[in-house]
Amino acid sequence: MISGIARKHTSIEKERASMSEQTEPEQRESEGITLSVDWHFPEGLQSRYANNMLVQTGEHEFVISFFEMQLPTLLGSPEENQTKLKEMGTIKAECVSKIIVSPGVVQGFIDALQTELDKFSSQESKQ
């Protein structure tokens, strides 16, 4: 199940040049038009697994970066594995996708995720 976060457009503005030529009643008539969204996934669009994310805010946007982190394979004794991890110092986090959204979209994003998480949790508790 997928929850869409895009909002339906509630008004359509004509080009500025033609908008200035409209009379006030004509402008009111063009308001309130609702359009459906035709969701399009381009052919060849790749999906990547992400097990970590980073959210940053800019002056007018949210930047959400998704990362895949692969833990090292540790086959030694617990002491050997601990030594290996200390030597490594860091684990590489590969950015697999980055999106930039306006603050207005963020609440819809959160709501859609919460809706799907609630559905998932409900299904999991029934099993």
C-alpha cells in the first residue's frame, strides 16, 4: 500500500500575461480547479536499499539524504573482531539518494509515512 504525499492542486494560474488581461470575475472562475496526479515512474528507475538517513534544513528547504551502510564481516573471535573494529575507526555510508523538499511537503511526507507505519504495525501484530 502506498500513501501519496503530493497534494492536489487547488487552483491553476494562467500565464501572467493572460492573467493580467482577465477581468476579476474571470479570475475567480479559474480558481478551485482540482487535478488528479498521474504518477509516473520512468523506465529504468533504480531502487536502492537505505538503512540510514540524514535530514538537514536549509533556509527554505529540507534536504533528506538516504544511505546504505554495510557492516564488515567479522569471522574472528570476539577479541579479534573488537580489535578489527577499533582499527577500522569508521564505517562507510554510501549516499544512494537525496531529495530536497519544501517545508510544506514535509508534513505530508511525515503523515504518509506514519499512515503506512501504522498499517504495517497493525498487520505485524495480527500475525
